[in-house]
Amino acid sequence: MAPSGKVIVFYREGNDWFCNAGLPSDITIAVDGANFHLHKFPLMSKCGKIAKIIEESQSAHEGTFTMTLEGFPGGPDTFLLAAKFCYGVRIEFTARNIIMVYCAADYLEMTDEYGEDNLHSRSESFFHKNVLRNWKDCILALQSSEPVITKAEELQIISKCLSAVSMMVCTDPSLFGWPMMMYGSLQSPGGSILWNGINTGARIRSSESDWWFEDISYLSVHLFQKLIQTMVARGIRPENLAGAIMYYAKKYLPGLSRWQGGQSTKTRTVTSFSMTPAAVDQRVLLESIVKLLPEKKGKSFCRFLLGLLRVALILGVNDTCQDSLEKRIGMQLELATLDSLLIPSYSDSDTLYNTDSVERIIRHFTSVEPSVTSFSPASFDLETSPSFGPLKKVARLIDSYMAEVASDVNLKPGKIRALAEALPESSRSLHDGLYRALDIYFKGHPWLQEKEKEQLCNIIDFQKLSIDACAHASQNERLPLRVILQVLFFEQLHLRTALAGCLHVLDADTAPTGPTNIPTDMAGQIIQRDGWVSVVRENQVLKVDMENMRSRVGELEEEFSKIKQEMKRVTKSHSSLSSPRFVAQRMGCKRIPRSSDAQLDVIESTGPTPRPSDVGSTPRSSVEQARPSHHSRHRKSESAALANIVKARTALTTSLATAGSIKANILKLKTLKGLKATDSKVLKDCLGHVEESVDKLSQSVREIKFLGQVKVTSLFFTGAMCKLGLLLSIIKQKLLT
């Protein structure tokens, strides 16, 4: 030992470590190629393992004793810390070295049996009081435990850290600040809020449930897998677990970022933790991630699975991992998109896309989809049944996929046929998508023989082609002649059955109990479908008529707005708009003298006699001379003004009634909308009434506009015009709906 008060210093010379204790070394300990020249007494007083080895050795008392510690946890650096502790040198515990020191103390048996407050008890106390209560220290301790992972798992240190991390995930970090503390009085081990030690049952929820994704992404694959398993056992929500797994996979599988649209940009832990990403084997990582994936559905999750499948095919994972991914994708194939389903072929195949994998995914979908397994032709209605929604979506997706890969010149006819037949026939209400895919395939493979084309065309049900598809197919030179004849035959059959259906409908009123011309159920279904086709055509004609009427009502509304602006201008310029005197003044007539005016003239005549020169030109004499002609002209103007007012009232009344009729007929049209072809006559009659009413309204508005030019105005005229404008707006709104 060193003299009292002397500071013990360890120094290194090459691979040898020495201590300046002032005494010659009597023991040499080899740890992973490094030799420590130390002293027996301080080591034997603290380390039970070294004491037992020295006591059991017969040559321990002969000169310098040499020993080797095989598999020492932490290597020479950790042994140096343990040696310093034995010499009384103060060592600093940190989150980065605590697990290795803990394992070294257990390896050397530095328990309280060989010294009070020994290294084992002190490291254990620091681990429980400091590390397990701090989120950052837990993550750092786990990351630094890789060199001693086996020993740490034996001592249950790793499981304690993982359990602490999983519990802190259930808490809100904002309640505790950063770093986050646990095992306090605020929460229970289950993550519930405590009040005076009593469980309140309320769980702490974080405003951002993904705050911990980046932190745990710095762990190795092995520790990450164990952490996810611990979280599953603790009952953390599957969507949160899926988010953490997706984040981890995107970080260490660069190909996923290109297909998933990048990655989160949070860098909080990089600066505060000073950690570096773990070095991972991408193949092992992917196989481990697939095992950890929860049973979850969603568009983003389905896209993530398809991205994993791409990477798996590149890395060449085992068949179990690939089959698991294909099954998971098949369970939610209706959520997939075309671009994510276009998986390139990374094998020795000549094709551009991996159609074999997509075919297996479709098989998995049909095996788990209840609408496929519980199909009953008698009760099947693909258009109205909500349970067949996923099946319809997948059918449209696969048709689009086939159209995309059909241009590949190396794609064999058997492959595209297998893709088309992977789904049941009931999955497609229309075969337009199949026809489009085959047309593209024939265009990209002009060397196909007629027999091969006919075999491929057999997958199309020509009765399920739309009118446009039939018209295109009948003129398609790429199709075999026999197929074109079939298309023409079914198109003629459609026309014949539609005509028979119309005749049957016309004869229904005169002979409702007569026999039908179509005895089979298939013909009845064809008639029903073609009847709906005729209804659609008639509805299109009615829609065009409604558009024309809508434009005419818009023109009437513009004319009405101009009349209304003219009325406002006249109203502002004159105060009494409805008086006959104002009408006479606007017509150029003067005021009619009243009896009081005559009396006033008599009184004025008794006044002074005017000069002789003024007698012939007095105002009085001129007025009396012109009175008969002005009086008759005034009477005519007043009569014309009153007649115009009466005409305006009549025109407005007619317009209001006509607008009301239009509104009623439009409501009737809306109630009749969607009826069968038998009610088309009623629809046309109703539309004719509306058109006639619009013509009458247009004539009334023109008459009002003409009368407005002579400035005929009254309170009735103003109110009626406002009401007419409101009705025009209602009519336009009804036509728009």
C-alpha cells in the first residue's frame, strides 16, 4: 500500500499497468492482453474471487503471483475501475459504465462479505436510484451494455432497464421535465397517476405519442426486439408499437425511406444523448422486425409492409419471413395502392415486375376475405352489398395492375391469365378493366397466335362489358375474329332484349296478365339491365333540356336585374313615385287648374289695370287662350299612364303566377327523378310545362321591361318585382340541384 496521504496513481507503459503505491508489485493479473502489476493485499481485501484463487494456489507465496481472468466483463478498462476501487481511489459512476461495473463487481465477488460498502452494493444502489429513474440514463445504459450483454441478462439488469423504459413510455414526459423520473410519488408501476400513494386509475397520456421512437432507435436489434416484447407484455397499444417499429426500420433500411416518403426530422436525442446509431445486419434486422409486427391494418401500414417486401426480396430473406409479409399484405390488400404493388423483379427472371409475389398475395386475400368464402350466387349483389366493398376494390386494383404490367414483352400469357383468374368471377361487376389489360397485352405482344389470344379472351365475360367497351371491342383489330363476332352477337342480343323489354313495358298497360316474351331468368336479367341503360339515356336527354332551361332562366334573371337597377335610379331621383301627378309630369303635361286657382284669378283681376302696352301679352290672357288644347292633352297622357300601370300590374301578376308554376313543376321533376322508363312520358310532360311557363315568364319580363321605359312606377310594382326576383333565384337554385 502507499504511504498515508499519498495519492494513488495508475499509469500505463505499453500493455502494462502500474501503481505508484511505493511497494513492489507481488501479483500480475492478465485481462484480455493487458497486464496489471498490482498488490495482493488491497485486492484480496475487496475481491472474493481473487482471494479464493490466491488461497487455493500453492505457489501464491513464491515471488510474484500471476493469474489470468478469462472472459472478464468490460475488458481492461472495467478492471482498471475495479482495481482503483480496491486501492481506495474514488471512481465516478455514469450511465455509460454502470452496467459494466455492476457485472465486474459480480464477477470479482466484490460483495459486502469482503468489505463494507463494497463495489457491488454501491453500483447496485446507483443503478436503482439514478439510472432506473431517468429516461436518458436508461437508454444510455442499455446502449452501452452490448459488451456485457450476456452477463447483464444473467443478472436481470437488462430486464429491469427494459421494464423501466416501457413504464416510462406510458407517462407524459412534460409532467416530469427532461430527463424524466419515475418510481416517484406521482405514478404507479402501471403508469397510473397516484395521489398520496393511492392509485387514481387515471393514466398519463402524452400529447405526442411518438416522442420515444427516436430514443429507442439507438438500441441494437437484440435489445430493440426485447424492448418491444416487454412493451407488448405491458399492454402498450399496437398502433404505438407499430409506429416505433416502422421508425426503427426506416432508420436502418435506407430503401424504405424512398418508398415511405422520408423520415422524421427530430434530433433531440442526438444532441442530448451524444449517441451513435447501432451497427445492424439488415437481413437479421428485417427478419426480426417481421416477427415483431403487430396485427394492424391501415393504408400507411400496408404501404410499409409492401416496402418491407421489396427490401426482403433484395436482401434475400428466408422463405418464412417472405411468406409472413405476403400474408400480412393479403389481409389488407384493399388498402394497397398501385404504385406500391408494382414490385420490381430482383431475381434472375426476365420480367420487369414480380408477378409471382403479387399472385400469392391475392391468394392470401381470397383465403381470408369473408365475402369470398361466404359467396352465395342466389343472394349476391355486388353493387349494393357493403360486405363486398373490399372485393370490388381489390378487383379494380388488380385490373389496374394487370394493365400496368401487360406492356412487359417478357410477360408470359400464363402469368397474366393466372393474375386474372386469382380472383373469383363474382368480384367484377364489369369486365372493362380485364378487357383494357388484355388489349394492352395484345398491343405489346403482336406475335401472339390467334389461339393464344382466344384462350386469354375466354377470361372475359362479354355480357359484363359496358356499351363503350363493346363498341371499342367490335372495332378492335387486335382481337381475334371469333372474339369480335362474339362481341357483335352479345351487342345485338342487348339491343334485341332492350327492344323486347320496351315492348313488354308498352303492352303491360293493355295486357297486364299476358305471357312474357322472355321465359328464362337470364333473359329477364338482361332486360332489366338494358332497361336501366335506356333510362340512363333518357335521363341524359332530360339533363340537357334542364341545362338549356337553366341558361334561359339565367338570362331572365339578368334582364330582371337591369329593370331593378332602372327602378332604383328613378326612385332616388323622385320622392313620390306612385302619384299620377308625377306620371303626368314625366309625360310632358302641365298641372290642371283647380277651383281655388280660378278664385285666385278673379281676385287678381280686381287689382290695378295694366298698361295698354301690356294688355295683349298678359300671362292671364295667354293661359286662357291655350287652356283648351293643354287640357285635352293632359287627359290623354293621364289615361295612357293609368293604362300602363294596369298593364304592368297584369304582367307582374302573370309573371308571379308563372314563376310559382315553374317552381312547382321543378319540385315535381325532383320527385319523379330516378323512375323507370315507363315514367319518362310523365317527365317529358312536366318538363314541357316548365318550358312553356318559362316562355310565358320571358314574355312578361319583356313587357315589364318595355313598360319600365316609360317610367311607370308604383308601390305594387316595386313589391311585385322584388317577389319576382326572389322566385327567379329560387328557380335557378332548384335547377342547379
